[in-house]
Amino acid sequence: MIDESLIRRLKASKKVAVLTGAGVSAESGVPTFRGEEGMWKKFKPEELANFDAFMRNPDMVWEWYEHRKDLMSKVKPNAGHYAMAKMEKLFPVFTLITQNIDNLHRIAGSENILELHGNIRRNFCINCKKQYNDEHLTLGGGKVPKCSCGGMIRPDVVWFGEMLPGSILESAFKAAETCDFFLSLGTSAVVYPAAMLPVAAKKAGAVLLEINPETTPLTQSTDYYIKAKTGEVLPQIVEAIIK
């Protein structure tokens, strides 16, 4: 049973911000970063997902990302993703902040998305920074593609040792600090700086809801905690708001 006061306070909100983590993607069956099979099992992600590795052996790193792109292309949004897309239409201001790179929020129909760690479906030239979606590239050859300027193309994701995109992080904190209601969904609350977003929202006076099968360092600071998967509970919350 969902707390009636939670629904009442959410209904009264004008500005809502949501942070999603790996748990939301896991409900769709997105393979974990460290769960690779076959030849990739002998590598640590840190050995492949960094710029130095890319410069040393671009074809190998690109082949690994082609493998990951292929795995992720087979998964679909779950009920939680679709519930968030519905929520976006229910509030004057709705900001979806995600740590996930799988593009499932966009496929589900969400539009105002801040992707803290990038998007595996996007790529860019390391020289001229020109953007390329996967559809613009020939995938499957295991060879790093080249830009029209001759530069190598890499996935548009944040690698180990790289900073999060400054403008996106700034927008995420602005959304957190100005919202009435903040939802933390399927995130461990231990990866910084994303873990500071719900804290910033709470400090600024927002109502804080956490949905997660496991408690996290954030749990004790929340106004509401629901021990469940996002895809199980969020559709119920959306239906309750609409009633």
C-alpha cells in the first residue's frame, strides 16, 4: 500500500526531479559492466573503459563497445521507464537525471533527460568532436571508425578518469536544488557526484522518496522509502496521481 501522504505531496508538486541508477536498467536485463562473458571476461572494465587504453589499442576498445552496444540493443524499457515517461507529462517541470548509458529512457518516451555518464548510442570524434549516432556508423567490423576529418571516433560515454560533462552536472544540481519533490530510483547512492543530488534536494526543502530493493546510505535521510523495484511500484504511483 502506497502512503496516501506521499501521493498527496507529489500531486501538489510543480517541479519534480528524478535520479535513476543501475537498478532501473537491471530490471530490463541490461548486462552489468562487470558481467561480460567470453574473451572479455579476462579484462577488467578499467582496463578498457579509459582514454589511454583507447589510444594504445583503439580497435580492441571499440570492439568491446560494439559487443556492449549489441548486448544493449536487445533489451527493452521496463514498466518503470514507461512510468517515468508518463510522469513527465503530469508536472509543469520534470527533470530526469540518469546515471545509465543504455538509452532506454529515450526509447520509453522521456524527453527532458540529463545523462550524467553519456549514452552508448552516441559517439564522437576525438579530434573535431563531431557527433555520430550508431545509425551513422558501420558497426560489427571490430575496427575503430574514422571521422570525415580523419580522427578516431569513440563512444560518447564517461570513461574512468574522466570528468562528468560540466553543463549537464550543473543542470542536474539546479534541478535538484529547485524541485519540490525528488525521487531516487534504483541507485546505490554511493557513486559521486550523483549521490549528492538527492542530498542537495533534501537540503533545499524537497520531499525525498527512495525506491530500491535494498537500503542505501540515503535511506535514513528520506521522507519516504519503498523497498521494491522501480518497475513494480512507480506505475502504481503514477496511476494514483492520475486518479
